[in-house]
Amino acid sequence: MRFGYTILYVPNVAASLAFFEKAFGLNRRFLAETGDYGELDTGTTTLSFASQELALSHHSAGYVFASGSDKPLGVEIALVTDDVEAAHATALAAGAAELAPPKAMPWGQTVSFIRCPDGTLVELCTPVGG
């Protein structure tokens, strides 16, 4: 068993891809012609985006979508960088909302938290033990 990918259900796949490209410097792997699914090149594990409509076609009982929640959902995407302060500032300039500014943690990591325009919670952090 291995972890294959994460799919974020968002209101607008193209807009979320564009935000992640601008805010975090990630490269788009592809966007489906239908516009309801896309992926970013993030290394060995894929970060994917699917439209909320596509999500509902797979599970009609519904979801709690991050975009419709006043508070972030109880799950986060962690992006590892050597310069949390710069990454945090770039994300804010791209339209993210600050939840917690960069902070040095007792275990040696620097972390910050932002919320993307689509509601996704992102932790920016230095490598563990780095």
C-alpha cells in the first residue's frame, strides 16, 4: 500500500490550479478539457483538484466543502519549503488569508497557516528535522 494522491473538491478547478501556481510556484500537470479535474506536479504524490459537481456524481449524499465552511475543514495540505516567511508572503500576495504567521516551533520547524481562496487549509513548513 502507498499513498497515491489527494483530491480537493473546489468550486472552480482552473482557478484553484492558477492560485496554487501563483502562490506556491507549483507547475500544472494538466487540466481536463471538461475543466472539472486537474493536477499539479508536486513530486511523487499528486495533488489533484476536482469540481464539486464531479464529487457529487461519485457520492450523491453530499460533502462539507471547504469553500462553503466558515472555518477550515479538519484537514490540511502541508507544503515544505526552506523559506516559510517568503512562501507565506507570496501566498498572501496571491490572495490567501492568513490564519497564523510563520512561527519557530520547539521541535525545530518553522510553520505558518494560510487559507486558499477555495477554502483549502495549507500549512507552510520547513522540513522536519531540517
